[in-house]
Amino acid sequence: MRRYGIWVAYEGTKYGGWQRQPSASTVAGTIEAALHRLLGSEVRLTGAGRTDAGVHAWGQVAHWDTPNPLPSPFLPRINALLPGDIRILALYEGQEGFHARHSALTRTYRYYIHFYPDPFRRYYSLWVPEVPSLAILQEAASILKGKNDFAAFSKKLDLNKPSICEVYQAHWREDGSGVYYFEIEANRFLRAMVRALVGAQIRLAQGRLCLLYTS
């Protein structure tokens, strides 16, 4: 049995997230259908993580197992079967023990916000009419580092799974065009966790939320 890994980029606007779902078009489901057409057999992808509906990615890693060698050249053929908003950037044969999810050390999200109604940013950035204090945003981000229980920031909490996440980095930046972005790196994320964290920090920076410190 061979294990193949792929490096994926996608514009997720029209998809219900990464993970296959019976009632929604998803990124993994679309790639699996293309692989089925190319290889003539069903494929089940395992991703390094799951993204929520409308989230974009560059560098998402996934793998699948097959007893058969792949047709060559592979990348041009598979990309010809995929829609233009999904691309396989690289293919490699996984070494023994490789697993897209279990072998991943960290995951990184970047969330953008802008402050005027720009139609060209509407799928890639959140419009916030009131400019928040960047200094307060940075203060809020700094307290996220370390191991914490993020259950309060999960859209749908699975009580059978832990809600502790270890955040290695969390900060806000201005990209030079008046757009802010929040970048967070962690060992794992809960469902809709990053969106919830961004919303809470923005409300705090706008004076609509209080920050309480406990010892």
C-alpha cells in the first residue's frame, strides 16, 4: 500500500469547508471526485485539519492510500479535472509513518479586516466600519498564548473531545494598505474558533467588551 501526500490551495467561498459532507459541496469531496475520475477507484482524503465554510487555504496538506502507482504526469491531469478555485500544488509519496493530520506540528490561520466597504475584499476580509485600537488588539492577542481551554470560542463543541489548545503565536499586524490581520499559530483549533477570537478582540478594542484578568 502506498501513501501519497498532496499540497493544496483553494479559494473556499463556495464550499462548505474542507471535510466531505453529504449535503454540501466541500473541498475534500471535490478533490476525491476528481481522483476517482483519474484513478478509476474511490479515494478518501485525510487532511491536516478542517476549515470552516468560506475559508481559503494555501498549503493545506492531505493524504490518501492506494495499492496502485499514479499516472504520470499527475499534477496536470488532476488539476485539469478540478475547478479553477482548487489547485494541487505538489505531490509526494509519504515516508513510513507519515500522516497528514497526526504528523502536523502546527497550524496557522490569518484573518483580515478592513475599514471601508470594498467589494473586492468581501470574500477575503471582514468589513469593520469602526477602526479598532491596534494596541488593544495586540494586548488581547498576547493573552491567548499558551495552553488554554477555548470551549467558549467554539461554534459546536464536541463533549467527547478536548477543548484545550496550545497557542504558540498570536499577534495583529497592519499590512501597509490600512488592512489589519490577525495571525495565530497553534497545535489545533476548535470549530469556528479563529472567527470567534477575532470577533471578541474587535469588540474589546471598540470598548464593547471588558477584559478581566484572573490570577
